[in-house]
Amino acid sequence: MLSLAFHRLIMPIIAMTLVVVASNVLVQYPFTPFDLGDYLTWGAFTYPVAFLVTDLTNRRYGPRVARQLVIAGFAVAVVLSIWLATPRIALASGTAFLVGQLLDITVFNRLRRQAWWRAPFVGSVIGSALDTILFFSLAFAGDPEMSGPVNLFGTDVMLWQSLAVFDFSVKMLIALIALLPYGALMSVILPMERAEKASV
């Protein structure tokens, strides 16, 4: 039973670990093209892929296995991120990841029988919103380097708040783009009960 559960999760855990560790490193580097260094980090482009990994796992194996993936990915990613990033970023990322991904699983599971795009998109939007709020407040609030004023749409806000707004905007864009691979993989990654019937 344990080996079967491990076999199911090995590839999703590897994918999730790579995404989270890369994001924890890249969130420390401003996205300087187009003069967006005060508004965006490179991590905004990699982290939303975690929701795609979770949603595909949830589609295939259901919410229980998806939660196991999130917990395993959380543990591995936090340990590696403490080594590759700062402990504060690693712990903030771990907390935000755990809460956001578990919320995504719950929302996805409630909507999974509706239009094919609704569960992954709505789950990602709601999970990303909570993830963004938790991560940026836990990782950067009170940090003098991240609390300097920047202008956001005519209003002065702290740098980390500006980064959070743009980070969430990119997550929404990538949540839309991620519907393309999700939709393309739907005929390959069948829910387990349908996959078993198809193989008979």
C-alpha cells in the first residue's frame, strides 16, 4: 500500500519540489525587464505551476492523494529552500504553499463535475489569493529593504505590497495559460476510476 502511494506521488513530488524551490530562489530577484523591478520578481512566473501539478494530481487520484502530495512537497521544499533561500522566505513560502494548495484542492474538488475549466481556474484563483497574502506578509513585512515606498497606481505603498499585487496579477495570467496544458492533458490524465475502466 505504501509503495503504491509512493509510486503515485513520486513524479508529482519531484515536479512540486522543483517548482517551489525555484520559486523561493527566484522571488529574491526583481524582474527588471520593462522597468518592473519595483513591481515583480522572477518567482511570480514559476510558482503558479504548483497549482497545475496539484490540480492534475487531484484530477487523477482525488483529493486525498493530492493532499498527500501537498504535505510531502511542503516538507521537501521547505528543507531545500532553507538551504537555497533564507529561512524566513522558506518558512513563509511553506506556510503560504500549504494553506493555498489545500484550499485549491478543496475548491477544485467541489467544482470538478462542472465545466472542465472551472475547477482548475477557480481553485487556482482562490488558492493564489490566499497564498500571495500569506507569503508576502510573512516573508517581507517589517523588512526595511522591502518596506521602502514605491508608487502603485498613484498611491505610495511599501515595496513588498507592490510586489504582492503584481505577483497576484501574474498568477492570474498564468492560471489562464495553465488551462491550455490542463485541457490538453485531460484525455491522458483520466480520473482513476475512468482510467481503470478504459484499461479493461
